[in-house]
Amino acid sequence: MSEITTEQVAHLANLARIALTTEEIEKLTGELGVIIDSIATVSEVATPDVPATSHPIPMSNVFREDVVGATLTTEQAIAGAPEHDGSRFRVSAILGEEQ
Amino acid sequence: MAKPELMDFDKAIELFEPVLGFEVHVELSTKTKMFSDAPNPANDDGHGAEPNTLITPVDLGLPGSLPVVNGQAVRYSISLGLALGCSIAPSSRFARKNYFYPDLAKNYQISQYDEPIAFEGSVEVELEDGRLVQVPIERAHMEEDAGKLTHVGGATGRIQGAEYSLVDYNRAGVPLVEIVTKPIFGAEADAPQLAKAYVSTIRDIVRALGISDARMERGNLRCDANVSLRPRGQEKLGTRTETKNVNSLRSVERAVRYEIQRQAAILAAGGTIIQETRHWHEDTGRTSPGRPKSDADDYRYFPEPDLLPVEPSLDLIEELRAALPESPALMRRRLKTDWGFSDVDFQAIVNAGLLVEVSETVAAGAAPQAARKWWMGELSRTANERGVDASTLATPQQVAELVALVDAGTLTDRLARQVLEGVIAGEGSPEEIVEARGLAVVSDDGALIAAIDEALAAQPDVLAKIRDGKVQAAGAVIGAVMKAMRGSADAARVRELILERAQQ
């Protein structure tokens, strides 16, 4: 049985900025548990000598030349912004610091 | 609060052992960004661009856009890793660092987590008295820079009390290498100067490699300084703080010193250090608390599914290793011999963090003594007055040009200082300033002779003395002529002409 707890779900919801009710947290804890259990069956065949897969296609070193291409205009860039000052996106002041 | 905010530095070191750690972010000066082909604002071409003009859908994280790795940024990162004495990972991957903050529109930063491109290195740093310290490097990893927020409203322009923020994504996606040290023990009372020397060395390395403009005032090189204290005899490390926003060599040194004194005062009074991010304020010389380390630091890293692993071939690594410039330590030894300076003069340049500036000025054609004179004299003086690094005031090319103008006799020392003022004020190149301000030496003997004759006529007693062979009396006339010419004359030539005219 999975070890997903309601505390973990509440924590994740907070990190993802999703407001959940107690009922929703209870429900999701159960559902996530089932999902985690299903995925856990993979570990039955994935022994430590099997390398982790982060990409389904075995490729590496796909690089781009360092050559400047087309850019958006400022108008295009802010076209979808709910609020802007003509050249910059306007967002609510968020208490917290840049990462 | 009755408790003193700071403990005397020497007392603090007596009671506690400081342990340091640094995270230095280096913006690479590639032509384009890390994952998009937008122009890079971290080089001279892109610097100062209008907001939101250097962006593509990738930099805005628009749906359907996909990142592609800049091969040049990878090569630069490998070169930097090698210069830091690191091993280069045969396979390294990018990872998503998830957080919600509008400085990146994707809600994650592409970084590297458990598989950095370079790891386990060491950098030799020279202290002011010439002692060498090995700073252990944990890792150097590739990532992208974030956009720039301007907080509007509120009294100080800071986030506290701001009504809203404006976001410019030009900087989002700029290639970064983050260099992380292991804990540094044993610096003791030298901790502040070691901090400065370390950042200065990193700056010298990336400039020698030619992979970053490394201008701290532009944020090309940024340092987060971790400081913790532990009581003498205690094994366990103390709680550390991470001071951000230290954007000059001078402030790195001051910020570390301040944190040692601040933490010592709290610990000695029986208090505890809160693990938190702190912000350095250049104006007040203090740090203030930022956000505490908390739930928000749970970044849920996972491998970036949009990007493939980076697996540099041994051939590439060896090719880049062979192309490495000499290390700062070797460069110091070579330059000292080449320039023929005394130990004291040479060390003063190193300690001022101006070795690269002086060496680039010499490379641009100036004599070593002249290069040293301007950087350590006028420029350092002005930098101290303004509380900035001298390297922010002028470029080596500008200083070399100034020296050339003096050598050519176009400028006297005094005029050169005025030209330098113009350079510092951003009025252009020395030649442009000479032109614009009309500062060139008057090499027209006619104008000088007229001024000399007038001065001699005004001081008949001096004239008589000179005619009697008392040539030192000419000094009084030289002064008068230089004044009349407003300094734009070559004193030696004036003296020659005075002696000539006096005999006529």
C-alpha cells in the first residue's frame, strides 16, 4: 500500500498554488496512492543495474549552433498579457524573493 | 533592542570559527541564449536592450515551444569546469527546478541537479600577503538565468510595500554556470579577504577564458555568500545564512565580515541563527533578512523531458583542455617577471583585483608602469570615493588609448586626468573626449612663445635672474605660462622655450 499521506498532498497543493478542501485532499490522497502503487510495480523489474530512463529515444548531444535567430517584437511578446505597461508584463507584487 | 547588533570582528574570530561557502553565477557571453536563439543580453551587443525585445516563444515558455541546447554554451561550461580543476561528467542531464515566481514564465527553471556537467575541483586563491589557499569546488552546473522584475510602488522600490511588479524577460534564458564550493574551513580572520580573493579569481578565470564579460555591476558575475559560525571546539557546523545581491568585489568582503560579526553577536547572546536568505545593502553596509528557507524550497527536481543528455566526447574534452589559457596563478608569476615590478607594487595590483585590467591595458599597447599608474592611481582613487570597483569606471582599451595620447605628446598628465574624468563620466573614448573638450596640448610654439613673452615682460626681475644664469628662476614663469594656457601645454617644452626667449 502506498505511503502517500494527506500532509504530503496538502504540501504539494500548496507548492502548486492549488486551494484544496479537506474533502478534496482526502479523495486525492486515495487516488494518488493508487497511482503510486501502480507505478511501483515497475520497481519489481527495474533492478539497480537498469539505468534510469529520462527520454524514450536513446539520443544525446543534440545542440544548436550559436547563431542569432528571429525574435518576437515587444508587441507580439505582450500580446497575450492580461496587463502590461506597453513593454513589460505587469504582475501582482508577490512577497518572496527571486530564486 | 538593547543587545549590540554586531560583535567586534577580532572578538568574533576568537570565539567562533567561520565556515564559508560560495555560489557564483557566471553569465556566459555566447551570442545566443542557453535554450533559444534569441540574442544574449549578457554581451555588449545585447546589453541595455529595450525590455522584452530579446525573446522568443521559448524564453516566454509559450505552449508548444521547445528548448534546444546551445552547443557553444556547453563548450564554454566544459572549459570553465576544466579551468576549475573539475572532472567533466561523461553524461550529464538537465533537470527542471519547479517554483512559482514570475521571473520565469514556465514556472520552472531548467538547471542541472544530480548530474552536473563538472564536479570535484579546486581553485588556487592568493591572499593579500601572498599566501595560497585551495578552495574546494563541489560542482559547476549549467542553467538558465531568470527575467528581471521591477517593483513599483512602496517607498523603497523593493518588494515590501510594492503595488505591482513589471517583468522584462530579456534576461530569461541567458546561459549561466553556477559554481558551488564545498564548505571552506580554516580561513579564520582572513575569511572576508578570502571571499573577495575567491570571487576575484573566478572573475579572472572566466575573463581569461573569454567566456563571460564578468562585469559584476551588470550582473554578469553574481555571488551568494554562505557564512556559518561554530563555537571553538565544536564539531557540528553552525546554521548558515546565504547573503545575496553582493555585486562587487568590495561588497563580497564587507558582507562576509558583517555576517560574521552579526552572527557572533546573536550566538554570544544565547540566540540562534535562522537559516535564511539575506540581502546585502551596499549603501548601509548591512544585510537584511529575505525569506526563510521553507516549504517553498521544495523544488521537486526531475529530469527535463524536453532535452537529451549531454555526453561530451573525450576528444572534445581534451581539445578544450589543450586550449585552456594559463591559470591565474601562472599568469601572476609570468606577469610579475615580465613587468619587473617590485613585490609590493605587484601585490598591490593583485589585492586591488586589478591584475586583469592592468594586463589587458598592457596587451592593448600601454607600458606596464603607465598602465599601473592609471589603474592604481586616479581610477582606484575615484573608485574608493564612489564605493565601486575600479574596473567599472573605464575599460583597459580606454586606459591604453589614454596612455598612447600621453606618449604621443598630445596630452600632458594633467590633461590626461581631465580626459579620464570624461571617460569615467561616459563621454566616450579618450580621443573623442580630447576632441569634444578641446583638451589637446598646444604644440603650436607660436602660441606658447606669445604667452612666454608676456609672462617674461610681466616679471622683469625673473628675466634678469635667468639671464644671470639662475635657470631655476624659470619655474615662476612656467607656472604663469601653464596658467595662461590652462594646463594644455607641455611643461618641458615651455621651459625650453623660456630659456631660449630669455636670451633674446
